[in-house]
Amino acid sequence: MGGEATAVRRADAERNRSKIIAAAREAFAAPGAAPSMAEIARRAGVGMATLYRNFPGRLELVEELYRHTVDDICEAAEHVTGETPGDAFFAWLRFFHTTGARKKPLASLLLAESASDTPVVLRENRSRTIAAGEPLFLAAQRSGEVRDDVSLGQILDGLVALGGVDNHPDFAGALIRIMLDGLRPPAPRPAKP
């Protein structure tokens, strides 16, 4: 009997945690959003005690949201497809860029609220992302569809940097397309007559 009650409490606690994460993801999704913990608890339909039992502070909640976003990116690397290895790699890079738009405000908050220069969660998850994308990257290089004079870390850093550039609505995504095109090896020049 006691085991069943404990299992019900654990299931209820896990549901509450999931509701908090979903509500926080939604709350942070709006551009420039900085929702309070009270707002997140209200959206999740839980009390403040439940929120703080799961996440003792705002930093812990933002770290968890960041991890979840990186989980999505890493999982996509396992499931992305394309007609060629290069197509699959470029599809994953586009997913990284699109999903990274959700991650960037979280990273900014982590940097602002952290006592250290680069929070551990940022370093660890950068490594996880590179490890997840590396097989796609190497396959695309082996197939000759991606230059061999760049690293995956450089590519991801470039996409993150371009994500901070305010694109004009008339050419949204143009800078990303230009960068991705630049990853392809140059076409061989015709021999001079």
C-alpha cells in the first residue's frame, strides 16, 4: 500500500515538473520575454512551493530549459535524413539554427545570472551538441559535400553569431543560406587553354 502511494506521489511530482517546464518554455518563447517565477507557476497551474521544490531558483529553471533545447538538437542529429550525407548535415544545421533561436535568450540569461565567465551548462552542452553532430559532419566531409578546412565547432559558432544579426524581413534567412553555401567545397576551376 505504501509503495502505491509513493508511486502516485512520484508520478504527480513528475507531471508537475513537466508542466512547469512546458509553461516556462512557452513563457520564454516570446522575444525579449523575462517571465517571473510567479508567472511561470501561474501558467503551469502549480503553487510557488511546487515550483521552488523543483527549481530552487530562476537559474536552475533556465539551465533546465537550455538542456531541453540542446536535447532537441542532439536528438535531431540522430533522426535527420537527406538524399546525401551533405543534405542530412545541412538539414541538421538548419534545425540547429531554428532551434537555436529558442536557446539564445536562455544562454544570455545564463551568462547574465552566472557568477563565472562561462557557465558549466553552456560548456557541457556545447560539447554534447558537437558530439551529436560530428557523425553527420564527418559523413558530409567524406562525401565531398562539405569543405575539409573547417571544424564543426566553427560552423556552429558561425550559425550562433549569425542568429544575432537582425535580418531584414525581405531577406530573412539569406545570411544563413550564404554561410551554408560557403561550406560547400569550391567547384574545380576549368583548366586554362
